[in-house]
Amino acid sequence: MHNPDDNQTVVLASGNAGKLRELAKVLDPLNVILKPQAQFNVPDVEETGFSFVENAIIKARAAAQHTGLPSIADDSGIEVDHLNGAPGIYSARYSGAGDEANNVLLLKELGDIPEEQRSARFQCVLVYMRHAMDPTPQICQASWEGFILFEPRGENGFGYDPLFYLPEHQCSSAQLAPGIKNRISHRAKASSLLFEALRQH
């Protein structure tokens, strides 16, 4: 039997509770009910792409295929100019041993190169697919510019936040109040682009 609520249900191709919360809040005015893929037992898919866009599409397509529902996936990470854009798509699995080890490895790779050569940006790509064979998925991409510090600062956030310095705020991303971060981050900007795209459709 068809459930009328299914018209508004969208699957988030992620198990990250923080991402689910942030996105659900943004999309709430559109009457979108965002549910994590775990609720539908969507298996994790191998991210075989070489770009954030490819990996987000792979994840969104897998979730849409498994559930028969529209899906949203995000792929995000940090690009460091001095390292030719690394860790990039490998940000989450850079060291193979979690956030703290990733930060230690990044600092080691950069060594003592001077501050002005430590430019970096967070990237976020959000993909919305109406169905698994959607030939024109909505792709929303946003970045957040900063520099890599010489040592971690701050307790908020996760991932590379303690190393990501924001000159205009004179602090690291991990020292920002969550309310401010949720307005100005790469994910916040990509989310508002997605909101506009979906609102127009």
C-alpha cells in the first residue's frame, strides 16, 4: 500500500548524525522528511571516484537504488595547496586511523613550511537524485577558505577543524561557536544552495 508520507521522504546516504541534523533543519521548510540510510539497511558503498562529485553521486545512486526513494549524499574534505590538493577525497581515511591521527599526519606532511604557504579549503559537494537513474542530479558545491595551523586549537567540531585557521575570525574552526560555524562553513553554504535548488523544483 502506498504511504502518502513517502512523497516527502528523502534518504540521506550517510550514517553521520551531525550531518543528518544539520541538513534536516535546512530542508525542513520544504516538508522534506530526511531519514538516514541505516533505517533502510542500505549497505555501505565503495567510494571509487577520483573527485568529491563522483563519490557523492556513487553514494546517492546506491541509496536511491536500494530504497526506491530520492536521496541526498555529501562528499567533503580538505584540500591543502602545498600538497597539491591532498588529502582531498581521502580526508576521512588519510592516516587510516581516525581524526587525531589524520591531523598529526597533515602537520607532519607540511612540516615547517611558512604560514603564507599553508593555504587550504574545506570542500563540500551535495548531490540530490530523484531516482537511481536520474540523468540530471542536482549538484551543489561550496568551499571554505583558510590556512593550516602549526598545532591544533579548540575543542568544537571534528575532523580537521582544530587545524583550520580562519583569518577573518582569528581563530580555528574548532574555536568557533557552533551557531556561527553552521552559518559560514562549506557544508552550510552547500546546504543553502541545495535548499534553493529544491525549492525551485
